[in-house]
Amino acid sequence: MGRSELALLAALVSSLPCWLGAPCPPVPTSSNITQFVCTFVNLSSFPTGFHRKTWMISVEFTNLSSISPEALQDLQKLPQLRELHLSSNRLRSLPGGLFQHLPGLRVLDLTNNLLEDLPPEISGSYSPLQHLVLNGNRLRALEAAWFQTLVGLEWLDVSNNQLEDLPPNCFHNLSNLTSLDLSHNLLARLTPEMLAGLTSLERLNLEGNQLHTIAEHTFDAVPHLQYLFLQSNNLSSLPAELFRGLGQLALLDLSNNSLTSLAPCFSERNLTLELDLSGNPWACDCAMLSFVQWAMGHSVGLFAKQHTLCASPQSLQGQLLATVTKESFAVSCSAGPAEPLSPCRPLPGHAA
């Protein structure tokens, strides 16, 4: 490498506030930096002195445990700040006026910190925040007040916390939310009130909770839902018409539960539907026959077919559900018809 190339490389490196774990100065060295990135593991205080046109700040994988009032005041001087990434630090609390003093903030990522609560002042003023990520913290409960002024929120991730319940109407004001991730918490039940207000929701992730009960009509509150993840819970049964109102449902993951049967109560508006039913102890009997017949008559795709097996009756134990014949299902019927009727009631104005 020649002298001119070395000089150019040195200039490029010196223009960055932090590079590959190098110590991050409290004040950026260049006057034209609009994106600030720091991953210095020993950093314990929030950097200050950002250029006025800074629109993205990323202080991640450091030893940061708090944001001082002085640092917050410095952030207030950044009218174009849109993204604040603070993942993988040691934050235990947030400044009460964080949203109030950052009126342009659209993205706040707090993944993998030590937060057990959010400041009550968070509801004190309107915020245009669109993406809020609280994944991997220590939250035991959510407060409806946190979301009262976040009416523009589109993406909310509170996965990998310790939530045991959701307060009724917690998300009532989040009519613009399209994605909600509640996966890997401790939720044991789900009711319609818990999802009230989420009229635009398209993606709901409840994987890896302890759900054993989902109340009937729960998903009536989210009519535009397209992707629903319920895998790895404790579900042994579902209300017959739980999914009936989801006319746009494209993917449903029920894998790794304790389900033995599934009623074919899906909206006739589902032109295509992908299902993952693997890892359940399916009873391949009369009750399951109606579902199989419905699936064969519609554009239903099954994921992980090789792991979608019959657990009973004994004559079909271990057989792939997709390969069981209609006659084999009917054999297990004690006195029922060969083609059992669907348990779903027809909706008003629709044929059965």
C-alpha cells in the first residue's frame, strides 16, 4: 500500500467517532457526522457534543447504565434525531422526559438491557415514535399509560421479558400498530380485552409463552391479522370459531402444543393459508376428519408434514397425518357418519 493510500485510510478512520471497538470520545471529532456509532465495551457515560444534523445514534454493547440529565439536554439539541439504538447495555431506567424532549424520535431500540419499568412521565406528552423495542429486559407487567400518547406506534416488541398477564385495553390507543411481539414471556391466557384497539394489527407473535387458554372471540379485535404465531405453548384445545373472523390470515403456527384436534372454522375468505401443526399429539379420528376434508378442499399448505403425526388411535399411531385416508379416519368412528358435519356454524348470509 502506497503513502497516498495510507493517508486516505487514516483520514477515513479518523472521521469516525468509533470503529471496531475503539474507545469512543465524548465529543465526535468530525463536524459533519450525522450517524454516530459506538460499541466500546468500557463506555459508562453517554457521549455528548453531537453535530446538530445527527439523525441516528447507536450506543450499543457498552457498559452504559443510565442517561444523565446533561446527556438528555444534549440530545434535545438534535432536531433531526430519528433513531436511538441503545441495545445490549446495562440500562436500569430511562429519563422521564425522554419522549417529551425528543419530538422527532421515530425508532427507540432498548433490546437486552435491565429495565424493570418505564418512567410514568412517558405518558406526559405526545410522541411520534413508530418502532419501540423492549426485547430482552426484565419487565413483569405493562402499563396502559405507557402507550396512551404513542398513537403513531407501528412496531412494538416486548418479547423475552417476564410478563405474566396483560391489563385489559392496554393497547387501546395503538390503532396504527401492525406488529406486536409478545413471544417468550409467561402469559397463561388471552382474552379479547387484551387485544382491544389493535385494529390494524397484521402480525402477532405469542410463541414460547405458557398459554393454555384463549377465550372465544379473542381475535375478533384484530380483523386484519395475517401472521399468527402460537407455537410452543400449553394449548390442548381451542374454541371452535376462534379463527373464523380472520379473513386475511395467511400463516398460523400451532406447532409444539398439546392439541389433539382442530375444528375447520376458518374464514371462507382465506384463499390461501399456511399451517404448521407439527409436534402435537393429534387424534386421527372422526373429529379430525372434518378438518382434513376442509383442508383438502381449500388451498391449505402444511409445514413440517414429517413431524405432523397421529398419536391415536393405536392403529394409526406414528403415521403422518397427511397420509391418513378418509377410510382410516372413519374406522375410528363409533357410530358416526363417514363424513361428519363441520362443527362451525354458518355466518349470517353465508352457506354452511
